[in-house]
Amino acid sequence: MTVADTIVPNITANIAADLPFKTIDANLILYITAIIIVAYVLTYLLSFILIRVSERIGWYRTSVTMIIPLLKIVIYTVSLYYIIIASIEPSLTQLVAFSGLFGAAIGFGLKDLFADLVGGVVIIFEKPYQIGDIVTIGSQYGEVKDIGLRSTRIRTPADELVSVPNFTIFNQPVSSGNAGDLAMMIVIDLFIHPESDADTAVKILKETLVTSKYVIVSKKYPYTVLVEDFPFYKRVRAKGYVNDLRQEFEFKSEVTRRALAEFRRSGIRPPAFAPWSDNTTVQPDRGH
């Protein structure tokens, strides 16, 4: 135990003892309970309304949902203020001193919780990702469904809801596939035999990509198809934007299925073995 671990709580306890706490009675308990219930219900209702609105406006969905975590901070902060005022009647000097030392004292015992709270504030204001983004946080990949004060909830492709502590942004790589946009680039890798006609494969994959019902093609959202030659196979890689990030897997599946069918009709053969099973070859990207 350090000196700070002993001194800070003692000083805080002394200041707390000098504060004019109000008498705890049934009315005070009911008042504080009412504040907590109102804060919870208000947060829930506003979040529900904003999510419903965001689903109806399409392209600006992610912009609207990012109001939700900011509202949570405001509502919870105001609620905490009213609870403190209802419980004690401190002078300004006492309140400032007590708040600083009490926060420091709590921080020694609940460092992880405070790291999550700080992480939540950083996420809300710096926006490394937003609600509705497709992200990879550490080993977790999926759509951000909610950003709370303590954790971020992600819906994975397996339809699992995973809670990731907010402090993870400080020690884990974080990537956003769409950075607040509704459209998202998707990478599709197909592999062909090294003796197959790569030009024909590129033409087929391009045609399949641009005619997909899920794709968006414009100056802002370009597409490309690339070929890379490896010792025992060729990789044909398509890069294009899906018009709604939630259709990521439908887009990849449709383009892959149609392109492979056309490959077969055109006599383009697959490689003799799965490229990713050979440790001596370059591993294909995941495409996220």
C-alpha cells in the first residue's frame, strides 16, 4: 500500500465528515429513486426514438445515432448533480475540494471503471467509431449497436452481442470499415489456376461487381479489379462499395457466386489447391 492510498481516503473522509448532509428520510430516498428512474426511462425513450428515426432516414443513419451517447452523458451528469444537491448542502469550496479528493480516492479502487468512463468520453468526442459503424476492436468484428459509458456493444456476423470495455481503445487496435458513412468498401478475393486467362477473369469480375444490386459506383465510390500472380495461383481481387454496410455479406456472396459460375462457363479453372492452406504462399486478406 502506498502513502497516497492511505492519505487520500483519510483526507476525503475528513472533508466528507464536515459536509452538511441532509437527514436521510423516506422523502429523500423516494426523491433520489425518482431521479434515477426518470434518468433511466428518459435515456431509454430518447435512444429508442432516435434509433427508430435513424432507421427511416437511411443515408444519415449513423449521424443521428451518435447523438445517443452524448445524451446519456448529459442526462446522467444532470441526474448526479440533483442527487448530490438533494443529499448535501455544501459551500462551493467544500464541494470543489470534496469532488476532487473523492474522485481521486474512488479512482484508486475503481481504476478500471474510470478508465472505461474516460474511454467512453473519448469515443463520443473523438469518434474513432460511431453507432452503426462496422468495426474491428481487437479480435471482435461487427456492427456497433450502442456506445455506453462503460462499454461498447457490437453485433457480430454470428448475431452475437459482444460488450467491449471502452478502455480497450487505449491498448487495442481499432479500425472502422466505413468511418460514419453508410457505404463501405468490400474486398472480394477469387483465386484461379495460374494458366487460366486472367484478362477474362478480370472482365467477368468487373461486370459482376458493377451489376450487383448491392453496389454503389460513383466518383466518390470507385471500384477496381486487380490481379496478382503467385507461384501456384493467381488472385483476382475486386474492391467496391456496398450501398448499405449491413448488406456486406449479401454483396460478397452474390458477386462471388455469379463470378464463379461465369468462370466455369468460360473455362477458367480454380487453383489445384486452396491457396490459404499452403504455408509457403502469401495469405489472402480477410477483406474487411
